[in-house]
Amino acid sequence: MKRTSVTALLVLALVGGVGGAFLETALSSGGRPIILPPITLALALAVIGGIIISLAVPIWRLTRGKAKAPIDPFYATRVLVLAKACSLIAALVVGFAIGVGIYLLTRSVVPVGSIGQAIATIVGAGILLAGGLIAESMCTIPPGKDDDDDDGKRAIRVRP
């Protein structure tokens, strides 16, 4: 599995930002109430970011030789996929919250409490994004001494 690229995160944040600003504009022009992310969303995102790191710690210990008990490979795969999904979704939520914040700042009367909710969501999703990327890096296996030969080609192991 490839590592999460910065380009993918930036594209998702841009899509979320444009979508958030467009959604808020469409709702307000239709006379409907706009969507404001609650503070509890920011708290939940931050807690999930911490949980995903705690799930990756046993894998990190095993890959660094600090754990003695083996870990189920399916568990490691699930944690890695969850970490990647968390980082991608967090980039989308960061973009959405930035779009909501930009929409709120362009109004003639700026609702200070609503700006605070948008900023809290940006921070919470940023913590989730960082947690996903950290957990993803914790799930990688460090390169060994005999992974590559001198020419950079894959070493072939022959057993007698």
C-alpha cells in the first residue's frame, strides 16, 4: 500500500472547502439555516485521532523489536487502512470547515460564536489528520540490512 500523498490530502481539502462554501451559500440563498459544525464534532475528531495512534503502538513496538508477542497481520492491516482513511476524511473535514469559516467571514455581520465552532472543527480534524498520518508511519516496517543488494535490485534468497 502506498503512503498517503500530500497531493491527495490537498485535493480533498480543496474539494471540502469548495463544497462547504457552496453548500452554505446554497442553503442561505434558499432561506434555510446554514450548517454549523458543533463543538462536540471537534472533540470527537480529536479523540479518534488519539485512539488511532494508540491502536498503532503495538504494531510500532513489534516492528522495532520491542515486543515479544506476535501481532495478528489482519489487525495490522486493519489499523493501517483505518489510519489512511482517517487522514483522508480529516483532510475533507478540514476543507469543509475552512469553507464554512470563509463563508461566515464574508457575511456583513460576522457571528463570532459560529467562527469559533468552525475553528474548533479545523483543529479537531487537524488532530485527526495528524493522528492518521502518524499511525500510518508507525505501521511501516523499517528496511532491513539485506532487503536490497549493492545494485539496488531485490535480493534473492536461496535456501540450501
